[in-house]
Amino acid sequence: MRRIAVLSSGGDAPGMNAAIRAVVRAGIYNGLEVIGVSHGYSGLMAGEVSSMSLGSVADIIHRGGTILYTARSEEFKTPQGQQKAYAVLRQHEVDGLIVIGGDGSFRGAQALSRLGVPTIGIPGTIDNDIPCCDQTIGFDTAVNTAIDAIDKIRDTATSHERTYVVEVMGRHAGDIALHVGLAGGAESVLIPEVPFQMDEVIRKLERSVARGKKHSIIVVAEGAASGLDVGKYLTEHTGFDVRVTVLGHIQRGGAPSFRDRILASQLGEYAVQLLMQGVSGKMVSTHNGMSQAVDFDTVFTTPRQPSLELFRLADILAI
Ligand code: ADP
Ligand code: F6P
């Protein structure tokens, strides 16, 4: 193994830069040449590659986003697109590829691995929706960002005695909402993995008002319902003064938390080690804090859901 490449793909996540830095530094430490691919698979197909020096990843461990840019590409999902990418990797004599992204990105990584390019995936997405993984890079920061926002919203909710509906990201997964709801002291948390009835949400709100509470916060995962719809329903069916906040992309930005920096550093270095050992077609992750490598097929076929234990706890504590 002489030359490896790294790219980021899918939605950006805080900590992707720390992972890129770890790949570049660990690669060079081990005598490898490291190439950066810009704009994910679409840049790979277009041959957007450049050599990464130690200095090229200086001063990025604390920055959100990704210096390699990221993209989503429909063309790369086709066999023709994958052949194009394969040809670019061969042309640049790349002996191994590291892909930082979510499960969609790993499907692309698996396709390249099957074409004969040793490929390792690093889970980078705020959604925390990847199986066989304690946490994905970016999740911790996104949750902290959303909690910070909710703490601020709570001030206004208290002052005006209002009900706030806060919609958070997560695509089809409820992890962000669940952690934000529990840590932010929400009255209700609506996630796609647990069916809910609006009548029950209203009953809980009325119960808390009856015991003297003057404001409420309801956290809604975007995959469970639209925050605007929930707000409209509450306005139409209760006498509460309701406001809706959709947190949106602020959850994707900002300086990565120490946890995300450490996770990214650990997984980036481990991914390089695996390529050097001739491993391919696997995702690196941590399980109980220890690094592990899991076949992409296992990642794709293992069911996952957020902790129902935490969901139960959030419900109990919102009494
Ligand atoms: P994430 O990696 O965060 O899940 P996406 O699902 O948008 O994000 O996937 C990112 C990119 O990975 C897609 O734009 C596409 O180029 C590639 N990709 C997704 N699914 C596949 C697939 N089934 N086969 C090949 N490439 C894929
Ligand atoms: O996968 C990360 C994520 O932020 C999801 O939570 C969200 O559904 C989606 O990406 C938004 O994508 P876009 O950046 O294309 O708006």
C-alpha cells in the first residue's frame, strides 16, 4: 500500500474535519501518500483529487463542515458512475479509499470495494442512524447545539407562558430528538420509532398545566411529524399560546465537541491501519468505546432503533 485517498459524502457533520486530519496524519506517519477527493463521489468521478500534506490539515480539528466539501450524486449510484470513479482511482494509483459519511455513502463504498478498490467507511452523520456503532461522528455536537437552542427557547417559553414545538433533524431516525428531549427537559418527545397520538400529547400538556406548569416544550423529530403541523394541531385543539421553531441546519454546523473530535481521531487512524492490513468493505466504529470493524453487509442488514429505555425515562421524568 503506497497511496490512499479520503473523501466526505452525504450531509456534512461536525467532526468530519477531525476525521480527515486523522486519516492524513496517520497515513503520512505510516509512510503513505494521502490524496484528498473534493465533493464526495461526484468529485471522484470528475477527478477532483489533490495531494494532502501535513500542513493541509493544520488548524481544522476544531472546525465544523468539511474542508473536502461534500455532495450527493445520483450518477454515482449507477454502474456507469461507479466505473468512472473506479477509473479515476486506478489512474491516480490509489491503493485504498476511506469514505466519511452515512449509510448511503457506505453503499457507494461497498460498490467500489466490490470493483476491487480496498475501501473503509467512517460513520459521519448527525443523525446517529447507523447500526453497529456507539455513536456517529457529529451526533454529539448536533445534540449539544439543539440543547443550547432549547435552553434559550425555554427562557422565552417561561417569560411568555407559551407552548413551544421544536422540530429537530434526524431524517428517519429519532435519536437527536430523544437525546435533546431528555437532556432539554421536554414535556413530550415525538420520534418516528414510537407511534404517538396527538390526543395523548395534549393530555400530558393539560396535566402539567393542572399541576401549575406555565410553559411546555415538545420536541419533534422531523421523521415523526412536521413541527408546523404539530403546532397547528395544538393551536386548533387547545387554548395554549403555541409557537413553532424548526432548528434546521444550525444542527449541522459549529465546532465539534470534544467527544466528536476524539471519536473522529480514533476512527480515522483505525481506518488507515485497516487499509494497511489489507482489510476492505468494512465500517469502523466504536463499541463500548473500543474500535471495531464491521462488514458493510452487516451494517446494512442489522436493525437499529434509539434506546427505548431512554424514551421511557424521558416520559417518566416529564410527569
Ligand atoms: P448519507 O451517506 O449521509 O446516508 P446519502 O444517502 O445522501 O447520504 O448518500 C450519499 C451519496 O452516497 C449519494 O448521493 C450517492 O452518491 C451515494 N449512494 C447512496 N446510496 C447509494 C447506493 N445504493 N449505491 C451507490 N451509491 C450510493
Ligand atoms: O443526514 C443529515 C441530515 O441533516 C438529516 O438530518 C436531514 O434530514 C438531511 O440531512 C437534510 O439534508 P439537506 O442538507 O439536503 O437539507
